[in-house]
Amino acid sequence: MRLIVLAPLLAAIPGAVLAEPLTFDAAIERASRNAPSIQAGEAGVEARRSAAVAAGRLPDPTLNVGLDNFPVSGPPAFSFTRESMTMARIGVEQPFPNPAKRSAQRTRAEADIGMAEGELAVETQNVRLETALAWIDLYYAKRRLAQLQLLDTSLGELQSTVSARLASGSARPAFALEPDQLRAAINDRRSELAAEVVRAKARLVRFTGDPDADVMGDLPMLEVDRANLIAGIPLLPRLKALDAAVSGAEADTGLARADKRPDWRVSASYGRRDPAYGDMVSVGVSIDLPFFAKRRQDPKIAASLSGETQARLTRAAAEREILASLDGDLADHEMHMARLENARKVLVPLAKRRAELDMASYAAGKLDLGSALLSSLALAEAEVDALSREADVARDAVRINFTYGGVRP
């Protein structure tokens, strides 16, 4: 009875363990361990490795059982004993594919493993990158929401000032509505930021498997070094997967060429006859004769060579695409850094100074409350925008390093 009562609590323990804030590194590690797509890729690699054990092995022997020379006409018709050549036969046959073909099969199996491992590495890289970006988006969305909350708090203090002026008769009654109008505008902006938090959290839940994923700690700052990035491009998972595809195409060419070499088979059989006659043993060897290569093997070889060329050109095109994408991402990163610098050194200080001057003018009775409040809202928007620009820089650094750099799966 106690177990029945405690069962729901025990079932909730794993979820409670998962439902905790995650640091940047912890989120990526959990996603790498729990993502179903990565687990599927690992299963695919294991399947290729298991299949490779059988590659290049001799085929299974064939058991032959039969009845030879059974008479169906004449005096000995339908008799097992009247015809000396009638016998029950049992034999075995063993095929021997040519060594080149078996070697090509092993090479093809190794290439299949490499391709599966490359696909797994690409998927792992994508999961890690998307998890990192989701963590960053949630981190900065919560910071922007908190920044907007500060303005909402300051409006409460301003409301008391307006109430005091209304009581003393130094302010028009309409002034009492302006803080509420600004608060309504802030609520609209807060709703947008709250939706961003929910979207980012949903993405983080998707990749980490944590039903209540949240962020904690600080974001690590990653440096962007173009020289190191360029040097590491040949080791990128995408290019390694394409290298394996080239190896697979070369193995296909080897298999096609191996078809021009004859396979052979060895057979042996034992024939049991009537005791009045002697038993028989037969042995034999059969060899394939690839006499018509121009219309059979050669077209396959040509097709495999074309596939090999295609695989190499696809790999070269991918490397060029990656280099071009890297330069484009670096340009965006420099642009975002310049925009962040402009926000920190120019836009936010100017908005802050203007808000201070307008509030001072309002306190001195030289400016209406609505204009002063708009300046406060503009300051809050400038600070929120600065955080958005900071998020762009962080996203760029993570995307570049996880996609092109030394941050490997």
C-alpha cells in the first residue's frame, strides 16, 4: 500500500532532477547526450560496423541433394534397382569470389562506416549549435524582460509624484493618465519579450529534454580568429562526411572493376546406388567467363568513375561554399560588433542623458509629463536594443566557432 502511495512521487523524481537551470556548457552536454537524432545516428554507425564484419567474407556453401539417372521408360522404368546409373546424390558447392571483389567489399564497408560517422558528427554539431543558440536567446530574452521591468518599477515612483502635484493643484488632471498610458505601452513590449522567452525555452527543452529548461550562469565569451578557422576547415564534420563519400565512390569503382575478374566455385558430391553397383564420387570446378565486358562490366565501370568524379566535385564545391559562408559570417560579426559599440558608447548614453534632462525639466515645470515619459521609454528601448545587439554578437561568435572552428562535437 505504501508503494502505491509513493509511486507517483518516485516517478516524479527523474523529472525533478532534470528540471533545473542549466549553464551554457551543461545544456550543450545534456543535448549531446539526450538528443534522439544523435542517438539515432549512433545506432546507424553501430549498424554499419556490424555489417562490416561480414564484408569480404566467402559466401555460404550450397548443399545439393538430388536423384540422378532415374529411368522413366523401357524395361527398368520407375525402378530404383534395375538401372545401374540411378543414384541418390548429395553434394556441396563453395563459391570463391575473386580477391579483388572481396577487397573492394571491405573497402566499401569501411566507407559506409565513415559516412555514417560523418553524418553523426554533422548532426551532433547541429544539435550543439542549436542548443547553444537557444540558450543564448533565452538568456538575453530574460535580460531584456528584466530591463523593461526596471522602467515599470520607476513608473510607480513617478505615479506618486504626479499624485502629489495633483493634490497641490500644480498639475492638470490629465497628467494622471500619462503614466498609465506609458505602462500600457510597456505591457505590449513586455508581451513581445515574454513570447520570445517562451519560444527560446521551447527550443532549449527540445534539445536538452529538460521539461522545464532554464538558464543560469554567465555566457562564455568566444574569440573569433579567422586564421585558426581557415586552418580547421578540412576537419569540419561536413567535409569529413564528404571525404567518406569519396572513399565510398572509389570502392564502388573497385567493385565494378572486380567484376571483370572471374569468380570460381568448387563442388563435390557423393552418389549412392544399388548395392549391386558401385557408389560414385564427383568433383568439379566452375569458372565465370567475362567475355562480353564491353556491354556488361565496362559500362558499370564508366558509371562508377562518373560517380567518383561527382563525389570529388561535390566535396570541392562544399569547401568553397564553407569558405564563402565563413567570410559572410565574419562580416556580419564585425557589423554586429560595430553596432553594439555604437549602442554602448553613443545611443544608450545619449538616451540616458536626454531622459535625465527631460525629467529635470519636468521637475522644474518646463516640460510636460508626456514628453518626459517618452524619453524614459526611449531610454528603456535603447537599453533593450543594446542587449539585442549584444545577443547578436554572442550568437555570431557561437555560430562561427561551432560551425567552423575548434569547438568540435
